[in-house]
Amino acid sequence: MTQPVVCTSVAEMREVLETRVAQGVTSVGLFPTMGALHDGHLRIAQTAREENQLVVVSVFVNPLQFGPNEDFDSYPRQLEQDVAGLSASGVDIVFAPSTEEMYPGGVPVVSVTSGQAGSVLEGATRPGHFDGALTVVNKLFTIIQPGPGVEFRAYFGEKDAQQLLLMQRMVRDFNHRVQIRPVPIVRSEQGLALSSRNQYLTTDDAAHALVLNHTLRSLAAGELTLDQARGRIDAEPSVKLDYLVTVDPDTLAEIQPRAGALALAAAWVGPTRLIDNMKI
């Protein structure tokens, strides 16, 4: 098992990448993360490993994605542990820059905006979140772009459905030379969608959180109406529903439940906010 090369500066990242491309690498996979990696992340890294000659995983807790009352300071940072897990997944390079390295001089003057599609659902609850996510990934695409003649793919989990859609739109709108690869949600044996924030859940909270998966399954199967599904989640102890909607997966426009729609849910479970989704 070979340890990944850990790059902490843009210059170092580019130098290592250019060297590998010069040695004959013809495909590069990028998986952007904020660290605190779990089995879901490692599954995505393994998918990238299967499809590319060279795999880069970025580990960067992006301050632009956090609001003033969110958990930026307490968000778990465990680079050594993350690198060990990525080594087992066959990752070649870990790009782990500091905040100053990614944003010299502070908050960038020029940034990416997510528009109307980024102002609803998660964007309504977390204003500015998607602008921050798009801005940092836009920078990563620029830093890690391997150049003409090399296939470039970027991997995003389907759990963050709104983020995935916005990344796809950014690639189209900005003409980035990268293919977006969605990776299915990874769940625990009980059905809970894996998330870095799951570690904040108590044992009781984790049990209560299963109502999200169970309700989405019933909704997708046509066993519940939207109102009934919302009521089921609201009735669960320690769970406070933020939203449960069905949307057009290409536009996020709200529609009535029907085949092909996507059901999206977000809820507070104790002090922890979780999201989940399921195709109908």
C-alpha cells in the first residue's frame, strides 16, 4: 500500500500533477472533500480509483461554505486519519491547503454565485453556502486541470443533490474541461445516509434520524402523500423537519410526487442538521 503524496501548496500540487502527466498519465480523477472522511467518502474515492490512472482528493474545510452561526470552528479536522483511509483506497495525491493558501489575503474579491437554483432549499436555510462551494471547486478545477489530451473527471456524492446539480451547471456555464461523475448515496446498514456530521449524533439521535430514510422510502413507493410524510417526520422525537419536497431533478422546481421526481429532505436531529434524498 503506497502512501499518497500530500501537497499543501498550489505550486506543489501543480508540479506533482505536471510530472505525472509528463510520465504518461492520461486520466485524472478529482474528489473534493472537507475531510472527516467516512465510508461514503472512501466509496467515492474507490470509484475514482477504478476510472482513472491518477486520483487526487482535496481536503479543505472551506470557510466560505459556513454561515456565521454554523460549525466551521468545530468541524472535525483529522488529516492524518483521512490520509490513512485514502491510502487504503489507492489515492495518489492529497491536496490539503491552508485557508491562506486557497484565499491569499482573505475572502476573495471575485467569487462564483449560484443564482436562483442556489437560493432555495439548502440555499434558503444556509445563505451563501453554495456560492462558497462553487467558488472553491471552481478554483480546484483551475488548479488541478491536467490540460489537453488528459481526461479529467470530478466526483460528487448524490446525497448533496442540490450541490451536484449546481456543479453540473457551473461546468456547463463556465465550459470547464471536466466530466462530473455522480456517485450513489452510501448508507449504514440501518439506512442512514452517511455524513461527516453523523459523528455529532448520540445513539438515540441516530435511531431517531432513521425516520428520514424510512419516510423517503414510503413516499417513493407511493405509500404516503407529501403531507403524510411530513407529518411522520415531525412526529419523531428530537427531529425537526426543515423541508420535505419533491422536485424536478434537472431544475429543482417543486412538482407533485411522480415517477422520475426527486424527494429531498432536511431536518435537525438534536443539534445536528441532516439531509437525504431519494428518487421516486
